Amino acid sequence: MTKLSLANQPKLADKASVPTYRREDLSAGILHFGVGNFHRAHLAVYLHDLFNQGKNLDFAIIGAGVMASDAKMRDVLKAQDYLTTVVEQDISKSAATITGPMIDFIAAPDFDAIIDRLADPAIRIVSMTITEGGYFIDPATGKFDPKHPAIAVDGANPDQPKTVFGLIIAGLKKRRAAGHPPFTVMSCDNIPGNGEVTEAAVAGLAALSDPDFAHWIEKNVVFPNSMVDRITPATGKREIDIARETYGIEDGWPVFCEEFKQWVLEDKFPLGRPAFEDAGAEFVPDVAPYELMKLRILNGGHAAIAYPASLMDIHFVHEAMENPLIKAFLAKLEHNEIIPVVPPVPNTSLADYFDLIDRRFSNPKIGDTIPRLAQDGSNRQPKFILPATAARLAKGQDVTGLSLVSALWCKYFEGVSDSGKPIVFNDESAERLQKAALASRADPKAFLALGDIFGDVGTNPRFVESFSKALARLRAKGTAATLADYIDGKL
């Protein structure tokens, strides 16, 4: 067993791929908010690959965290010199790589140090993976919510920010005062138009205390859109044990992910950028088609299988795909209702893309879990499922399968699986979702009355009828029988 550290890298070379670059040759160029597993399996891996090629060594990462929980991640990574073991797992092979593009990590409550780093002219890109729920978006309108409590606090106290966006504003103000040009702000989260959404949050928060500076941000700061993709489950005892027992690496927080990764982004970096294309990223004039394809087919697929699998007591994603009813349900839903409302994507077959998704979901080595897919549905359903529903309703098209997805979500929030096991929720809106789900036993429209989630879809008569029918069938016959009815065209 070898503890992960810079000093021990030579000892690990026969167990994992190790960096060919030296830490002392790196200097900071990116500050990244949200140093979670996805970041360390995605942006950090692209930089690691570039650094191994001897390129862009002045774009190393400074990690930053605004949540109290980020301090735990900082402490674990600091103890191993900010190195991470990334284990890529394909169906037929696995391989471990030690990555080291991060050179420092600042976490709450040291907000002043974060602002100082943001003001450093060496920082040319500020990136973020703060989850879909971290952008303070009103789910019903898809727009920035200036009334969110955390935003209201930062708006009233701009000199003592505690949100990512408040810190970015403070950093930009300090740069402007010093005569330094603004950094590029790059979102790496699964949100439609993530660049525009980030700009709306930064400028919207700035406008609460300084409208003139908000206007300056809109005129001078660049927010490129991007599409990111790599299935990366949470780390638990299983992953720590595999790193230790299979690779002999003592890593306090290893990252396990699939071999596949994708990054499509706009080339808008006024202060320069790493040559991400040399590590496999793709720069395009318009990210939207790729983004919509991924959000609806992949993320929508995850959201579709999460709740039937939960109700059927299935823990792992690959186990859900081994269930013939869930696999057939997903395939019919994708081919009949989701893919038809995904616009064409350059040089891409949507049917082939779904076949790839099917294989990725079925990979047993990833260890991705249904509870991970089921969490935060109040933010994910309005982004991954309901837009496809709305698009079909607008065209007068059938929404039987998509209505069933919403009904399954409602049934899930009644709190017990079909076998009677209690369901543990992981959603900031869990209390009101469960209240609405229980009320839907008397009136199905009670769940759809969550207007900030369902918006106009929740009042569409055809959707209400289809949702109510699916929910009644679930309660009368159970999840498995209802899926079978849908597959057979009997729902």
C-alpha cells in the first residue's frame, strides 16, 4: 500500500499512470469553483493530458469552495498534495491515472483569499461545476431568481460575498480597480445555455447593489457556452477499497468514471486558453445542438430510469439496465418521444448516440447508483424531462411516456418503494414534494400544482389527463406492470 503524494509518485508508476510534468513547473491560470468528482474526472483530466504533452503549464488549477463541506475535500486533497487517482472503467478494461493539475485549494470561510486569487492577473479563466441547482434559477421560468435568500444576502452585502457569483463580482471589481482585464467565466455544468445562465446570475446579482457594474459585466466579461459529459459516480467505501486493493493506492477521495468523455465549447477566451482541442475537446460556433442532444437523451434518460428503479428497489444503474422492463421502457421513451424533439446535430446520428448511451448506462464497472440519479429532481426534472414534454405538447404529439416519467417521480415521493421499503430523499424541496405527492392521492393535480417546477406543462389538459392515468395505473398495478403496459401500448 502506498499513500498518494508527490514524493511517492515514483513508487506508484508500476500501478498507475503518473504525471510526466513536475509540480514546480506549473503556475496558476484557472480558478475553479466546485472541486467535486466530475471536475476531477473532466476539466482536470483535460489539463492533465495537456500538461503531459508539455503544453500550457501556466494554466494550473486553484480550487475554490464556498460550502462548509468543501473544506473536507480541501483537507483530503491537501494531505495528498492535491493529487487524484482517476480510475477509468470500460466494460472490458480498467486503468488508474494519477492526475496533478491542481496546485492549491481555498475553501470557505476564507473568502478574502478567494477574492485575492480572482483579482490576480495570472488567473485568466474562472470555471465552475456547482451542480444544476447552484445557479439560483427559477425552475418554471428558467431565469435567474434575484429573490433567493442566498442571493438577497449577497445583494445586500456585496463587500462580504458568500456565493460563487458574489465572489466573482468582487474579484472582477478588484481587477477593474487595479487596471487588469476581466477573466473568462466558464461553466462546466449540465444546464441549457450554461454560459448565458452564468452571465444572468453574475450580472443579475451585481445589479442588486451596483447596476452600473452589472452593465460593465455584460459589456466586458465573456461567458462561453459548453457541453460536458462523463458519467462519474460519487466516491464511497467501494471506490476507496478498489483503489487500495486493486492498485495499491491509498487515496482519501479517488474518482471513478467511465472511459468516455466529451467536451464541446465555444472558443471565447479573450485572455487566452489551454489548447483543449489537443486533449480531445471540440470547439464549435454553436454548442446548443450538442447540448440539447445530451441534456434530453442522456440526462433525460437518467431521469427516466431513476424513479422506476427506485420503486423496484434497484440500487445500481447497470442493474436497472439489466431489468428488461426498464431497458425496454427507456428505449421506447427515447425513440418515440425524446429523440423526435431533439433538433439535428452536425455529423451526428441521434439513434447511434442513444445506442452509445445505452451501452454507457449498462457498464457494470462504473458503479453508478440510482440514488445519485434520483437526487435533486426538483432541479433536474425541469431541465431534462419537462422541456421535451413541453415541446411535444406544443406540436400536439403524444406524451404518454413522458407523463409516466412524471407520474413515477410523484409515486417515488410518496416515500416507499413497491415492496414497502422507505425511500431516502436527497432534494432541497423534498418536504413540499412529498406533501404534494401525498395530496395527489386525492387529486392528481396537486402534484402538478408545483408551478415553479411544472410551469405551463402542469396545467395542459392533455398532460394532466395522461399523468393522472399513469399515476392511477402505478397505484393500482405497481411499477413493473405499468412499465409493461406502456411497452405493450396499453397505457
